[in-house]
Amino acid sequence: MIIRKLQASFGKLQNDSLRLHDGLNVIYAPNESGKSTWCAFIRAMLYGLDGSEHAKAGSLPDRQRYAPWSGAPMEGSMDVKADGFDITLQRSTVSRSTPMREFSAVYAGTNRPVEGMTGSNCGELLTGVSREVFRRSAFIEQGGVAVTGSPELEKRIQAIVASGDEQTSFSEADARLKAWQHTRRRQQKGLLPALESEIGEIRQRLSEMDSSVDAAHELEEKLEAASKDCSALEEQVTEARRHQRAEAMRRLRDGRALVQARSEDHDAALLALSQSRDALRRNEFGNRSREELEEEVRQDREALAEAGSESRPALALLPAIASSVLAVVLAAFYGMTNRFPLILAAGLCCLGAVIFFLRYSRSLQDQRESKAGREQILRKYGISVPEDLDRILKDREALEAGIARAEEAERLSREQLDRAQGALHRLEEESVNELDFTGGDSEAARLNRLLQQKRGEVSDLTAHISSISGRLSAMGDPMVLTSSLEALRSEHETVQDEFDAITLAEELLREADSEIQSRFSPMLGTLAAQYMSEMTGGRYEDVLIGQDFSARTRTKDDTVARDAEYLSAGTLDLMYLAVRLAVCELALPEGEPCPLILDDALVNLDETREAQAMKLLRKLALKRQIVLFTCRRPAGWLAE
């Protein structure tokens, strides 16, 4: 497979495109320009985004990490050439929770889909390997040049070395055997420890059964003696309670009779008080306070006195009559003498008579109004003469004095009732204490405590006997237990034989895996050593690869291979790059090779070794497409 063109809305890439060609492609760009994003996009276009990834400390899943910065949906296309056909792959997003889920693969320039190619199998059909094998071989992420093992990669290696079956791996088979072993014995768990524990329990039960029967007989004898003591104490307690209850009830009757008498006295006092208050309310002025009534009587008494002291109207009539007579006499003299002063005097007397007649009329009106007001005041009090006002005040004082005497009588009777009720309450408390036969110092309480103690002893003995009986019942029939013990021993022998067989199978599997590794590791190590030698100018000539793909290397002057911890960062990258290239050569399918994607894999190399590594990559690029993303211009980039 060869990648021709990429177009992506992915992370910081906003509908950006990238064209590639056969052989070695070197994409030189500074940091944070999108190199790692292009690498992740290629993997996503081939295998889709892993929906099982979740956010971890310091790491985000690709669906979040590469969400387009512009906010647009995550999508892209990739033009590839595979098996002689040009194919266009497209992935798009319908739901943001499942980005790039929509997939199509058509032959370039047409709408004809590639038969059998889906979003889930696209990468494996084009590269020939699964996602896990691709990431551990032909896909080198930034800072991830080291090779790590996986069941998928083991299956590929086994297929190459053995029969070609890619369905099993040593790790999976070993894990299955270990699971079977753990099922049978895992420290203190599993079938064997469970059987051993059950066998031990049955033996313990059989041992306990004999001693439990003897203990039960001894306890039954003690129970019989304690039951007799309980019967005697119950009779004594019954008699003591009867006497103590009768005495308490007598005192309570006396106290309740006294409370009843005091309550009747108080009811009588309340009735008298109520009658006195009703008499005051029935009084015409009962709803007024004494001060208000006295003030009102004083004002009405003054009003009556004023009405009686006014002048009589008849006294105002005499001047009017005298003025009229004088006016007539003067008019008669004027007729006889015809003197003008007489007629003037007669006119003045007439005017005076009119004035006096008006004053008389007003006096009559005032007299009638005073009489009406006086009668109204007397009717208000229901009396005929003002002297009866004093009687009204005295009647009111008598009613108030009666209420005061009734209230005092009610207070005294209530206090006597309260004292009687308090005494009855104390009697009731004392009676309750006396009738509480569990506490106190009475004879009944003392006997009751002895009875309860003896009953507790009986209860404990009964419970102990019941416990022994239940335990014996739970232990079952000794014949049945003996038969179960033999069956468990037989089952234990069978499971132990299975465990031994699984252990033997695991040892044989490890021997087989070691044989496979002994056949594959030299092949992988030889090819990795060849690549290592070419990239170091012949300084390192040997690479040793372990079962877990850990690697060691040795210079031609070293007698012992060096572990990774003792190598510089540049040499370590070269060693694992050599292993990666060897894995790609040996573990990836033959035929049309898949591209090799490298993200800043040469960043830790000096110029000399970088040039040597580029020379090797150009040689390998004659057989497969290589895409190298780098943040610096590689040494020997343009060298022939």
C-alpha cells in the first residue's frame, strides 16, 4: 500500500492537505506545526478512533485530543494505492460523541465502493495487520520508538515461525492455563483449598459430635434443678406481690377520695364565682369599670343640677307686659296733647315690649329642653329623682365586693385541690415504684430479682442445650458425614491430578515458546544487528532481543551486551529503530508492504548517525513507502 494524498480537519489541521510519493518522504516542519497530528490522522483513517479509550492523568483519548480547533466536525480523506487500484478513503462525523464513525471506500474517480471494506476492517485489509501490530511495528510515534509485546504481535511471530496460525499466542495460552491453575489453587483460594477446608471441617465435626453429647446430658441435669428452684420462687413472689399491691391500692383510694372532695368544693366555688360575675353582667352598668361609672354619674349629676337652677320663664313675661301697658298710656297722652316726645317714648316702649316677649319665648324653649334632658338622664339610670344615683353606686360596689369574695373562695379551694392532687400524684408514683417488682428494696422486688436470676440461669442452660442440639443436628448423621468425607477425598485426588496436569502443560508450553523464541529471536536479532551496524558505521554489530522485545546491543569491542539503561538516548533510539525495522521486515505480511510512519524518530541522533540512518531509510524505501516527520532538516537528506 502507498499513501498518495491526505486531507484533514483534525486537531489543528483545518482542511489541510498533504501529498506523498513512493519511496522516502521527509516532512520537515518546526515544532507545533502538526506533524504528530498528521501521524495520528493516518492511523485514524486506517483503523478509526478507539472508542474504548478514556481520559487518564496527563493523557486524553484521541477523540478529544484531536477535536478540530475550529469547532468543525472531525473528518478527512486519504488516497491510497493498493493491489494496483487507486482507492479513496473518507471518514466523517455525524455525532460528536462518535467522531469519524461514518466511512466510505471507493475506487478513485468513481462512486463504486470497494467490496468488503468497512470502517472496522479497512486498516487490516490495507496493511495486512491489526491496529495493535501496526502500532508496534510500522507506526513509530514521537517518543515511542521502543517495541512492546502484545498477544497480536505474538500471533504474527508464531505464524511466521510455526504453522501460520494467527489465532493463538503464548501469552493468551499461558494466561488461560494460569486461570485454570488459579481455579484449582490460588494461594488460599480455588477448588483444592476449598475441598481441603471442607474435609477438615467434616473431620472437626465428627470430633466435636462425641464431646457435645456428654455436655448436653450434664446440662440437662442442671436445668432440672434450676427449674425446681424457679417454681418455689414464683410462689413466694406471687404472695409478696399480692400483699404489696393491696396496701398500695388502699392508699390510692384514700388519696383519690380526698381529691374528689376537694374537687367538689372547688366546683362549688367556681359556680358561686360564676353566679357573682353573671349578676354583675346582668346589671345595667355591669360592662363598665367602676371608675367610668363614677365619672359618668358625676357628670350626669352636674347636668341635673344645672337644669334645676335655671330662671323661670314667668319672670321674663312681667317686663314685656309692663312695657306694653306703658306704650299704650304714652300713645293715649300723645293723642290728647299731640306732643312728639310722647309718641317717641311710646315707640321705645313698644320696642322694649317686643324684646322682652322674645326673651320670654326663648326662656320657655330652654325650660322645655332642660326638662327633656333631665328626664333622659333619670331614664338612663331607671330612677325618678336624682337622689337615687347614690343607690346605683352602692349596688355596684356590693356586686364587686361579692365577686371579690367569690374569687378568694375559689382561690382557696383551688389551692386545697392542688395540694390534694399533688399528694395523690406522689402516692401514685410511690405505688408505681412499689408495684415495680424489678427494682426497689421491697420483699417482692428482692424475691423477683432472685427469680429473674434463676430464670436467666434456666434460659442460659436451655439455650446452651438447644445450641448443642442444633449443632449436633447441623453436623448430621455420622454415617452420612463419613460417606461425604470419602467422596471429598476422591474429588480432591481428581482435582489434584488436574492441577498437576495443567502445571505440566504450562511447563511444556513455556518450553515450546522458548523454542519458538530461539528460532525467531536470532532471525530478528540478526536483521536488527545488520540495521544497527549500518546506522552506526559498523560500531555496533550485535543486537540481542528478549521474549518481551527488550533489546541489548554490543560493540565489536565489547564482550558483554549492554542493557538499554547503559546506552545514550541516541544509541537507544537507533537500537530500537533497528528492532522496529527488523520487525517490519519479518512480522509484516509479504507482498505489497505497508508504509512505515516515523514521527521525529531521529531527533536524538547526531549528524553523522542521522546521515547513516537516512541512508538506511532510503535503501528500505526502495521496497516500501516511508514517511518521516521531523522538526529539523536531517543530515544527508539530499544525499544520493
